[in-house]
Amino acid sequence: MSTLSGKPLHGKTAFVTGASRGIGRAIALRLARDGAQVAINYGASREEAEAVAAEIRALGVQSVAIGADLGSVASIAQAYVELDRFLLDATGQPGLDILVNNAATGLFAPTLETTEAQFDRVFDVNAKGVFFSIQHAAARLNDGGRIVNITSLSTRMATEGLAAYAASKGAVEVLTRQLAPEFARRGITVNNVSPGAIETVMNKFLQQDEGRAFVLGSQALKRVGQPEDIGDVVAFIASDDRRWFTGTTLDASGGSHL
């Protein structure tokens, strides 16, 4: 463990939601490589989540996979009970240093065809889930901690079929601005990271030539984003170097639609 002592997040603890694959997985692994003990949340992909936790432990830090439906407040509460046990086992203390709210559910549907159930599910997971995850984390967060919410480029770029999804992510961006002054009293920063088109299972349109061409044509850096790109940005925000940065949204889209 001595090789970890020089890492920027050595001695820190983190909880990353929606971390069984894609962006969440990349975030969790990057935080672990920087020395943090990382608990990861998953919805249905238990085997994938356990594999990620094993990868993290192979890096020399502690990890656990915690199942929870982020659209249910009761399920969120139970996840934090399990998180408490992990924190005590891993560090001997109950405190949490970094919360990354990454879990989300997508919806691509025309506005006039979106059902109430679809709308409610998107907001339950993407907005309500973030709100109550932060509420449950509040008493556990150590002074000087970090809250990072993953939002979306869709909050500033109109795309047909993404109205409900974009609105749910827009709600999170507003929530971040509202919460930043509340948590600032304890030196805890609250920020958003807004990815553009990232190559994940969720973004099926990137598997098509037309979709990739559209993304590349609208982007300054001319390449499709990878989950690790977002993991690196989150690690930067989680570090002490970003202590004077709160209540803002960091565009991590490779310069899309400038």
C-alpha cells in the first residue's frame, strides 16, 4: 500500500452511482487509480459491477458493489446503509469524501409520443435520484468533500427526441447551482460535468456511420469521446486542485457545437 501514499486521492473515499459500465466504470477506475477507496452502485448489472469492483481491488484499494434502484428513495436509503458498512470496513471511519452522481436512464422518444410512465421514470432516476442521493450523502460527507453530478450536452443543444431526458438533466444543473452555497459552508464543492457524445452502450447512434459523422462534424477536437475522457475530468474536479470551483458546469464535449 506504500505505493499509494503519493496518489492525489490517497486516504479518500468515493461513491460512484451507475458504475457497472461506461462512464461510471471509467470514473470509478480513475478515482481508484488516484488512490481512493471506491464503492460503486449498479442497477441491474450485478455481474458487471462485481467485475469492476474486482478491477478496483486489484489496484490496491478497497471496493464494493452496491445494488440500488436510484429511482426509489427507499432503495437509495438502503444503499447508503450498505455504504456505511463499506466505509467502516475500508477506513475505520464513516466519512465519505467524493460523491459522483452518474446513474441515469435514457429516453429517445418524440415529445408527443412520450408517455407519463416514461417521463416519470426518467425524472425519478435522473433528477429525483440525484436529489435524494445528495440528501443521504450530506451527513456522511467530510468537510472539504466533493459532489460531482454528470449531466449532458443535451441541456444546451436541442435534439429531437430528447426533450424529457434533457429536461431531467437540466434540472440537475439547476440543482447544483442551488446546492453549492449550502454545502460551501463546509468547504464541500458541488459541480456538474457535462459530457458530449461518448462511446458507450447507451449511445447506439455512434455505432452508425451517419451518427459518427454528425458528431465529428460538429466537434472541435474531431474524435468520438471515450468514457476515460470523462473519468479524467471527474478526477480533476475531485482533487484538491479544484477546491475553488463550485456551482458550475464543466463542458466535457471536446468542443461540440461551439
